[in-house]
Amino acid sequence: MIRVQREDFDLGDELKALATTRGRIGGIVSFIGLVRDFAGDAPIQAMTLEHYPGMTERQLQAIDAEAHSRWPLDATLIVHRYGRMTPGEQIVLVIAASAHRDAAFDACRFLIDWLKTKAPFWKLEEGSEGSQWVEAKSSDDQAAVRWAKR
Amino acid sequence: MKLLYFAWLRSKTGVAEEEVTPPADVRDVGSLLAWLKTRGPGYAAALQDLSVVRVAVNQDYARLQDKVGPTDEVALFPPVTGGRR
């Protein structure tokens, strides 16, 4: 399941929702991405995540479906926020649940690596010298290459 | 054809969204970008380096040789940076 929202999320609430609907889950792995207070060497005060409504949901659904085709998963959840956020705030949540932990760990890592390169989000950072669009970094592509089909 | 611009492509072109009717010889993403460049200095600046421009046709990533038509939604944006580490 995927959600794109402006509001914050609560990991505890999301895990409870998963647990009440499933009986066969043996392990749950979660990842939360936060806003950092630095960009390279420069401090940042806030950032705004812009996205492409419609395409974002479409790409996240495709990534989610791909994870389910690769691993025996009982449940997955991607929650991605957009809008203005300050350091320490939660940006993204990924949860993968499976009967066995290996699939849950691998799928969680896969989901976050792939969504970083495929989901249409752009980061505008606010620093002491004004706002600046962040440029893409090749290490994100390399993280995704790890999961390319061999 | 509906065009959408995101992030700095919007700032440079000064346009978030527009409806356009390209010339008849614009049939794919590559020729669309070439035509857009001729529409003004903002467009020329935004599309100067195509290695930092990504295109989606109807919300799926597209390549320069992919076809575009009058009913398509075409979006122009930088490489995604939502989760840069």
C-alpha cells in the first residue's frame, strides 16, 4: 500500500494497523527517513519537497508491486510526505512484513533505494544564502543498481 | 498537448503548466524539446543541458525517441532528488 501526504505519520500506529489485519507475519522491517540539518557542509533551516501528483502515486505503486513480485511479502507500506519540513521531521516511511526476516529486510532496503531514484520528488533547501534546488547525486543511482535484475 | 514543469524547470521557464499545439513535425520527445527551446530565452535556458532534464509522458518516464501526440500529458523535470543521501 502507498500513501502520499502532507501530514506527519506515526510508526506505532502504522504497525498496529498491519498487525491487526495479518496473522502470518513473522517479521516486520521499517525504515524512516528524516530531514537533516545540513547539506554538504552548509546548515539548512528547512526544505520543501515538491512532487508530481499522479505520477508519484503511479511510480510508488509500480515499485511496491515490483517488491511483491520479488519477495514473499505479506504486507508493505510506503508513506511519503511532501511540502515544507524542518530538520528532524520525518519524510518517508517504508515497512515490509513477511513470514521470514530475510525477505522483510531485503524488500525494505529495495523499496527505499528504488523510490529514491524513481519517485518524482524534488528538494528545495533553505539555507543562510537563500533557497536552492538540490541536484541529483550519482550514489542514489548506484544504490538502485544493486537491485537491477541480473 | 498539456505540458507540466517542475522544480527549477518551472523557475527557469516561468511556467508551471500550459496547453500547447506544436508544429506537425513534432512527433517525439526529442523534437518536442527542440521546438520548446525556440519559444523564448527562458525555455532555451531551461533546456540548454538535456542531460539534467527528465521527461515523463502520461506519467511514465520517456526517452527522446518516444512518441508524443496532441492528447498527451508531458512533464519536464530535473532528475529526482527526493531522497538524496
